Amino acid sequence: MNSKHKRTLEAIWADPVSATIVFADIEKLLVALGVTVKEGKGSGVKFYGPQGEYLSFHRPHPGKEAKPYQIRGFREYLIQLGHKQP
């Protein structure tokens, strides 16, 4: 995990939930953590963890920032992957 991934991880855990985290940065962080990303229909994307953990979202559009509900979903997914809040 590089320093950009660490900053993204810290931003995900920040309170209040940030509305400025770029969705693509979260995807890159998850790939660095061993998650497989599969494209769905349209803007859909599915994330598969190494032990079968699963998460599905639509990429935000027209903006590039993840929505607060998505950030909360990614927090829960990180917990499933074994990454606790720092």
C-alpha cells in the first residue's frame, strides 16, 4: 500500500463522512488490498474480496466523488476484509 492509498484509507474513516473522496481512488485502494474489481452493466461495478466478500455500487456520475452512503458502505466492506478503523 502506497502513501496515496493510506491517505484514501484515512479519508474513508474520517468523521464526518467526506463527500470529496474520488471513487477511482477507493477502487485503487481496494485493488491494493487484494480485491478484484469486475465491471457490471452501465456504471455498475462489483468488488470481490479474497475470501468471497462482495460489494456492488454504481460509479458516481456526472461527478467523480463517492457519495456519503457509498463511503459508509466501503467502511463496512473494509471491516469485512479485516481492516479496522485506525
